[in-house]
Amino acid sequence: MIHNPLADPLFLPVLQIVAGLFVFGFVLVLFFARHNLKAGLTGELGLRFIGWMIIAPLFLIGTFAGGVLGAGILLLALYRVVFEYVRVVQVQRPYALYLYALIPLTYLVAAFFPTLYFALPAGSILLLTLVPIFSGRVEDLYLQLSYAGRGYLYLVWSIGHLVLLKQLGGVGLVMLVGVGVALSDVMQYTIGKLLGKHIISPAVNPRKAWEGLLGDFLGAGLAVFLFRFALPAQFAWPHLVALAVVIGLGAAWGDLVSSLVKRVAGAKDWGSIVPGHGGLLDRANSLVVVIPLVYYFSYAVLMLK
């Protein structure tokens, strides 16, 4: 069943916030490009802006429509990021099929049997041992087991927490995560470009500076402030401050994890589906870490008393 987004009282306020943020982003791009629109949109900040313009409507529709449409958007996104991971890391076909097969299974468990979701990591390891047994592919066995196992935990299981997050805190919390990551990404780049001098880990990402973390926190804090009305009433101001820290740190952490995997694999980008800025995972890498972190933090606030 597909829900009518207009029937949700949060939809129009959230749409207004997202539209306002895109206007702010457009002005920011023009400012750094010295009012040269073409140069601005082809620059690093402009490409990030375009990437989020593509992702944001899908995220918004999937979150509020829910049902078959929401599930379809999430599953397509999962298949795409797993495909990019398989291609870059060079996962062999039997192990890639294992990852693809676990995507719908993970979604179904999250949607209909959420109490079993936390048994999936152990179950995925057991299922993974069947791949070399039945395929007979034992070359590079330990590497392929590692690639497939980490791929499941890193992408499928982590992103699958989005379903649990919506069940726990509603669409407002889900939209906060998406907008918080987008703002953290844009502000991290902006502050890092202006002030960045001290690189966090040159061997992993030679462009990500400690000063850019200020941008992560500013972006996350702005998102929390804007979406505070859409969060469950149990979130008091101390929780909101902590939530901004969780999103900001998670966004930076997710970006560095993605850079680490790409660097080891010898790849610059995860793919080319986002015009001028690589693959879907190049834009969504922070979500991979932020989604489970926000879920467990929110669970502690809402469920543990």
C-alpha cells in the first residue's frame, strides 16, 4: 500500500524546509563561484549540490509514500550501492549473488520481524559458508569471505536500519538523518575548504581536515534545529544536542570508511551514476554509518527508561 504524502501533516513543513535548504545551497554555490553559475555547478561544491538534488526527492518520496513505493526505492538503492561495492572491491560472482540475495531478506526481516533483525549478522556468516561449499570457488577464499561478509554488514545490514528507524521514531527522524547527512556533507566541504589545514588521515583521505569536522557539526546541528518539531516528544534539548554530535561524527566517520575501502581497492569513485560526482555510494557513504548510530541512540532515548 502506498500512502498519500499530502495526508501526512509533516509533509508540507518538511518539503518547505528542504526547498529552503536547496535555495541556500544554490546561493552558497554562486557565492563561492563568484556569481559564475556554470563554474559553480561544475566545481566540487556544485557537484555535491547537484548530487543531493538528485537524491533528496527520492529520499523524500520514499520516506513519506512508504508501502511498495518506499520499499522499491530503498531496495533499488541497496542493489545499486552493493553493485558499486562488488565492482570496486572485485567480489567474485558467487559471493556477489550471496549479497544480492540477502538484500530482500534483510528488508523483509526489518519490516515484518524486527525483533529478529539483530540475529542477521550471525545468520549471514553461517549462510556465507555455503557459498564456497556449493559453488566450488575456493580461490582467494579468505579474501572473498571477508569481502562478502564485510559488504553485508557495511552496506545491507547497516542501511537496513532505516526501516527500523522509521518504525521507532517516524518519518521526522528519518528525514532528519537524510537532511543532516546532506548538510554535514556540504558544510564539511565548505569549512574544510576555507579553514582546513590539518588532515585527519592523509593515507586515507588527503583532503579531509580536522577543521572540516566543524562543518559536520554545524550541518548536523542546523538539521536538528530545523527538524526538532518533527521528532518524538521524548527528545529534550540535551538529547537534541547529542543527536547533532552523533550525526556529525557519523557523517565524518562514514566518509572516511568509504575513502579507506576505495583507497585499498585503488579506486577514485564508487561509480558514475551521479553526474560528475561518482556513484551513489560516493554521496550516501555517510548514511551507512549515521543510520545505525542514530537508530541505537534513539532507541536508548525512546525505549530505555
